[in-house]
Amino acid sequence: MISYIGLRLIRAVVTLLITITLVFIFIRFSGDPAAALAPPDAPQEVIDQYREALGLDKPLWSQYTAYLGQLLQGDFGYSVHTGLPSVQVFLARLPSTLFLGGTALAVALAAGLPLGAIAALNRGKPIDRLVMGFSVFAFALPNFLFGLVIILIGALVFQTYIGSNPDSFLDVVFPALTLGLASMGAFARFARSSLLETINAPFMVAAEARGIGRTRRLLRHAVPNASIPLVTLIGLSLGGLIAGSIVTEQVFGWPGVGQLLVRSVATRDIATVQFIVLAVAVTMILANLIVDLLYLVIDPRIRSK
């Protein structure tokens, strides 16, 4: 068990280091940040001053080591537009994104898992085909298209604009439904396939032969075993709360991290872009690490290794 945990921790650290390196390289090779930050009619002397102030006049390896040193000291840079630390700019938008993403995940879980279970328990029946058809539709439908349809219906039918107000019930539910629609379809499909595989397992047949009731077999034996692959899917969905909200926040004008990232990319706010990408990467890495640790709790075979 100790080797299992240690291997996962090492993998998380290596993944984070690779992410930091890729973010640094891609941003540096996407164009001259000094030229992008300087006024359009700025002379070369002013651009050179920007480059020197940002440390971009040094060799690439020197910039990289300096960047790693800043990260280790907790210095993530300052936004060139607000003058505030990029961490502060990020944290100001984070609650809105977490609220939207958390609501979307709750909606997806509350609808997707029961639908998948209903489909599994009624395999081959019309309700099974209906649920699977809905899950494929929900997973395939682009969330920006669904969001635009919701906005148009609200504006043309109900004469109201939906979105951008976290204090309004409708302005939270519909963006959350838009963001969680694909996850809802994925949860339904995974729940159905996982539950079907577990129901047909030999230990379930043995439990039925011993006279254990159907409800007890499902709750005590089928559900815990079927939840193992679902934990992975839920963990990935949880880690993608920030990354997955970019399009939805743009469509609804939601004041979150996704909207901040798009604006920062458009205005070449390097420090803010780097920190948001790193925050998304850390969220995904931590989500995967938590999922791996949860396996120790729900799967005794791993604890015995």
C-alpha cells in the first residue's frame, strides 16, 4: 500500500513539472510578449525596455530556471492590466466558477446516476433505449449550442436574459445545466454499463442462489462494486470544473475564471494565463490523486497488495 501511494505521489509531481515546462515553452513561443504588451506604435527602444523588465532578454534556460525559482517562492507574477498579483485576480473569480461547476456536477450526478441505474435494471426495454438515446444526445450536443438555445428561448419567449447573475436561481440553473449536460450523459452510460457488468457477475449469481433478496443484493453488493469505475469518472469531472467552464462562462457572460482566461489570452496577460493554466493542471492532478487514494477505501484488493 505504501508503494502504491508513493508511486502516485511521484507521478503527480512529474506531471506537474511537465505541465509547468510546457506552459512556459508554449507561451514563450507563441509570440513576443514584450511586443504584445507595448503600444502598437511603440518604437523598438520601448519594446526592448519591456523585454528587459520582464526578463525576456535573457537566454531561455535562464528564464526557465528563474521562473521555477519564482514558483517555489510563491511568486506567480502580476497582471499587467490591473497591477495586482495574478493569484489575487484568479481568486476573485474562483468562487463564481466553483459555484457554477459544483452546481453543474450536482445536477449531473443527481440525474445521470439514477437514469443509468434505471436503464440497467430495465435492460432491453423501451425505457432503457430512451435513457441511452438521451445520454448519447446529451454527450454529443455542444454545450455552447445548448446555452445559446436557452438564451434565445429566454429572450424571445420570456423576455428575460439568462446568465451572469449568481444571485438569481434561473441564472445559475441553466448555465449549470449547460455545463453539466455532457457529464450527465456520461454518468448515465457509465452507471448503466458498470451496473450491468456487476449484476451479471458470478458473485451476484451466488448471492441470489443463497436466497439474498434483490434489493439487498443491489444495495449491499452491486452498487459498491459498480461504483469503482464511476469514482474515476466523477474525479475527472470534478477536476475539470475550472477548465470545462470556459465556453459556458463566455456564452452566458458568467463572471468566472473561464471568462478571465479568455480575456487574459486576448490581452496577452502572461502571468494571469500561466497561473490559470497551472491552477487547472493542479486541480486535475489532485483530482486524479484523490481518486487513486479512494480506491484504497472502496477496493480491498488494492489494500492487500
